[in-house]
Amino acid sequence: MSIASEFKTFLMRGNVIDLAVGVVIGGAFGKIVTSLVDNIIMPPIGYITGGVDFSNLVLKLPVVDPTKAQVVISYGVFINTVIQFLIIGTAIFLVVKAINKLMPPPPAPPAATGPTQEELLADILAELKKK
């Protein structure tokens, strides 16, 4: 089998296609959540906290060299990202939970037909005591 045909077989497996679709949908979902957080959730939170815009919250480090730009730590953007992560995690949890409810329960394991491990060990012990 040639490398090209092996590669084609690999790409046409359901798992690879499912993964590709998941990545594309996940990227689009991430953009929706980013917009939700930046444009709908954070403005009311900023309003409640007295007009604070989290994306503008920064920690300015002391200037060492005046010829270079000041270094800032943008912790407000980090707060927005954490909120986005929590929303995405919650949404994925709810979707997986709903899918698990729709899936049929796994079949019951077959009943054991032979002796249990304890019974076998008791038989071995009895044989050893006879000798």
C-alpha cells in the first residue's frame, strides 16, 4: 500500500473527520464566547464596579530605560480570558451531559459462570492442607 493511499485511508476515518469538525466548530464557538464576554457580560460588570473596564486594567512596571516603551502586565485581559474559559467549560459540560443522557446505557456485564477467585483460592488451600 502506497503512502498516499495510507494517508487517504487515515484521513477518511471517522475520528479524524470528527476531530476536524470539532476544531472548526470550537474555533467559531470561541469567537462567539469572546464576543459574549467582551460585549455583553463585562460591560454590566464594569458598570456595577463603578465603570471599571477589565480589559484596560494593567500593572505598569517601573521604567528602567526612558528610551524604551513602558512594560505593562495586562491582568484585566487575563480576567476576561478566565471568564471566557469558564463559559466555554460550562457550555461543553452541558452539551456532554445532554449527549450522555441521549446515549443508551451500556449493556450489563455478563454474569460470572465459573468459580470466583476466592473459591479457587479456598480449593487450592484445601489441596495444600491434604498434602
